[in-house]
Amino acid sequence: MKGWFLPKKTKKDASDPLAWIQTLVRFGDYEVSRHVYDYLEDGDFKLDDIENSILNGKLEKTQNDKKCESVNGKKYTIRGRCRNGLPFETVGKLMESDDGEYYFLITAGKR
């Protein structure tokens, strides 16, 4: 019987931030802000909705990170669809910890 496994992470490609963000999300290397956590706790949407919208979404906008916290000084708006097919949008940025890069979700919601 063959086991299921995820392919190894590939190296970051700075020319395609969406692909890197999708890789991080696919491997669970992301965190949510308190703001997003509150929406999750209230039942507005689930983590599956966030993941689905990012993994199947498109990069709609790139902006400067005014807080200058991200690894590349940018934040990203990704528009996709949640599990039930409704439009869904996330905004996040690439951050770094001792364990490497991760995607930090600033806000998310159905649009």
C-alpha cells in the first residue's frame, strides 16, 4: 500500500511570490492574525476556506508593507474561492522565524 506524502518544499522563487505562498500554505507554514482568528472562532469561515482560496487563487495586488515587518517589504492580496465556491480574499505577508519563512495572514473573508 502506498502512503500519501507531500513533495519536498522547493526553493523560494522571488519572481513568483504566489507560488511560494501556495507552497508555504500547502505545508502548513502559515499563521493567522488575531483578527483572522476571531473570524474563525465566530464561525464566519474555516481554515479550509483560507487554504482553498490561496491554493486556487490569483495574486490580485501587491502593496508595500507599511509596518516594514515582511521579509521583502510587501503584502499580498490573493483572491480565490472558499470551499463552497463563493469569492474569498486574503491579505498577508511573508515573515521569517528561526524555522524559516512562513505566510502571515493579516485578514481574510468572503467577498
